[in-house]
Amino acid sequence: MDRAAARQPKSTIRVHAGDMIGASPLISSYFHHFSTIAAINRMHFDVGTVGNHEFDNGGDRLASLLARVRFPYISANVVDTEGQLRLPPYRIIRRNGVKIGFIGVTTNTATRYLLPRFARRFRFLDMSDAVNRWVPALRRRGVESIVVLAHAGAFQRRVPGAPAAGKIVDETRQMDDAVDLVIAGHTHSYLNTRVDGKLLVQAYSYGTALDRVELTIDRRSDDVVASSAQIERVRHAGLRSDPAVAAIVGRYARRVRPVAQRVIATASRGLQRGGDGLGDLVARAQRSLAGADIAFVNPGNMRAGLQVGAVTYSELCSINAYGHPVMRLRLRGRDVRAVLQQQWSRGGTTRLYTSGVRYRHDGRRVANVTDAHGRPLDPGRLYTVAANELIATGSRFSVLRDRGEDKTRVGTDVQALTAYLHRDPGALR
């Protein structure tokens, strides 16, 4: 970012569109993300907005983190029913004699990614409606160059100007024509296109690229008269670390090293995120921790793969980066079948990883549901089930939420995987 800004030092504004924390490696999560806040405070951002992951640990934790941030966060569509998180809807930045207005919004699907006990505190209003509400306020203050920081995304072929489709495309189309630029996030994808004349960009994820946008502004009218963007890949090889940021990373790395480098097991084979091998392993681990008959694991529970060689605690924390609580509950056989059926509901598919249960499906129809030994499940019998809190109490698998009895937290997904591999290191052979 420093190198890119050096091309136009007096005219550069640095922004981000959320998910700067949350579901993060141990060097961040172990310190409740205070380490990451310390680092981004030295990256010279001018303004940012919140993504869904900023809410992963609840509103109180988010408020304490934002209190440490040294640059403004904005949000026009997040409503905190407890009134603690009072983010301004927009920010006006003056640079090189011109004014640019920034409005922040977060996808209104954010609650589906949050533990329900955290999500119920917040409402996420329609993004384009929120933007359109505040555009007139900016214009009354003499701002004609307007940028939206939107934590919502879409997908596009990796060709500048190619058509794109997805949530932020639809929302951008509904935004006031006074909006000039939308900087997107959330879908970890490439975007560099125009929607009804508005430039729309997104730079992949995990710091592997950055958006470099140029706006040409008429000083008489304050209007944007031209705009262009490049999605620049970040090449770390040969790049010298920023001393201030490197010092922070080094300090926290030293503090967490005794915990992070503890070897739990040895893997003779790698397991990829999104692969059945890793999902099945995590399901067995959670079933073991809960002492359950059956376990269900959602695919989003895993955030990284498993590499060949020594498996450290840090690596397990990267796999189960949320640290979600694992719950033990009781569910009748007929309801286990109903959970499996819900994998194909609401017009989409969310395939669960399972342990202790087998089944076949013909399209959306589940059949031949048996236990691990091939015995048909008794529809009326109560089985013990393990599932993380997100799916055990959320709306996506409402059978778990509504029919599960005696829900009890028994640990976290990281604790489950650590204990399982510690007890059975041969599981990775």
C-alpha cells in the first residue's frame, strides 16, 4: 500500500470494506484480535466499515475492539438494539483540495453467519436503501464524489469490465446515481466492472491483492468525471516488511509461540479444506468430545486445510478458526432424518459432514438412514447428537434448533479436534 500510495502521495485515501478480524489465525484470536487492531492502526487507513466477521464474538467484544481503532469506522445499515455500537453512517475526507464522501454498509445476510445469541442484538437494514438515505445528506454538505464501502460481494470472470452477478451487483443497481464507486468484499472474489455507470471493485481476500482506484474530479463541480481501477496482486517475495508492523507481529508471535508450536500429532497425508477427509475428521472429533451417537458439522466450520508433517495447535486453530462451542443434544431418529433432509432446503444445498450416521439420497430425498453399524435408526428413539452452536441454535437447520432437547455446551470445536488427535494420533495416517 505504501508503494502504491507513493505514486500520488497527496491524493491517496486508504479504505477497507470489513472482515479485518474474525475467523483468524491464533496470533489474532488468542489475543481477542487486539494484536490485529494494533497492526492495522499502523497501516494508515483513513476509513473502514464492518464486515460480518467483526460481529463473530458479539457486540460487546466488537465495541471494545473499535475503541482501540485509531481511524473511523462507518456503517449506515447496522442497528444495535442495545445502542452501544453507534457508528456514523458516513465520513467526509478532504484530500488535495477535494471532498469525497464515504458511506459504509454490511450485507443484510450477516446474521446467518453469527451465533444466534450474538445476532439477535443487531439488525442489518437493506444496503441500497441505507445508502440512498444518506446520499442527500452528503450532497447538502457539498459532496458530489461519493464512494460506498460495502461488505457484500458478487462474482465475475477475471476480465476487467466483464459482467458480474451477485448481491452487491443488485444492490449497486438500486443505489442513487450520485454514487460513483462501490468497494466490495465478503465473497473473496475478483470484481472490476461497472453497474449502471458506477465502478464496482473487489480485491479477492486475505491480503492477496488490493484495489487501486483512480477518480478524476472536476474541481469546479466536485463531480467524478472519470474513474478506473486495477486489481493489483500483492507479491510478498522480496518485499521488505514495514518496521512498525513487523515489530507488532514479532512481539505477539513470541508471546503466542509456546502455545502455537505445541505439536499435537503427525499427518502422513494432507487434508484439504472443503474435502470429505477433513470434514469427516472434524465430525468424528466433535462426536467424540460430546460422547454422542451422531455428529453434524457444517462445511463453513473449517477455514483451512491440514498439511503433511507435524500438526501444531496453531494449525488446528486455523482449521477451526471460529472456536465455536460444540453442543450435545438429544434428537429422535425421525428428526435426525429431518436434519439430513434440510440439507436441500430454502432453494439451496448445504451438505453436512457426519459421523455415526449413514444414508443415501436421490436428489433431495433422503433414504436408508442407518447408524454407523448399518442398523436402521429407530424413529422414536432419542439419540445423542453433537453439533456446533451455529447450526444447533440457528435457523438454517431449524430441526436441531426446535426439536433438539437438553442442549449443553461441552467445549469448542478446537478443543474437540485437539483432544481427538492427541488421543488417536493414528487418525492422520
